[in-house]
Amino acid sequence: MAHIQQDANDYHFMPGGTYATWQAADLGQRIYALHATDSDRLVIEAKNNITAAARVAKFDRLLVTKNAQLA
């Protein structure tokens, strides 16, 4: 938790943030789904010029990124 507090980009993992609830690393993935209000997710959702499959792929990559930020 102290490491997360050192980086202002990780504010969304702190209490009150979008991803304030996450699992310990020994349980596998820390975040299992993107939050509906995640600003990065909303940007992807707003794109009209991509296919549904491309959108899902972008969501998958974003979820991997969010989990990597907690690693």
C-alpha cells in the first residue's frame, strides 16, 4: 500500500478511488473486471470506429494494465 501511495497515478487504487477494492497478489488477478466509471474504459466505449471485437480486446489490455499497475 505504501508503494501505491508514492505514485500519484495510482490514486484510483486508494480508499475512495475507482479501484479501492482489489485482491492480494497471492490470490491471482487483483482486479477481475473494469469498473463502469473507469475513465480509460469510457474513452474506449466512446470510440465508434472500432469493431466490437476490437473493443473487447482493448478492454482486455486495459484490465491487464490495471493489474500490472498494482504488481
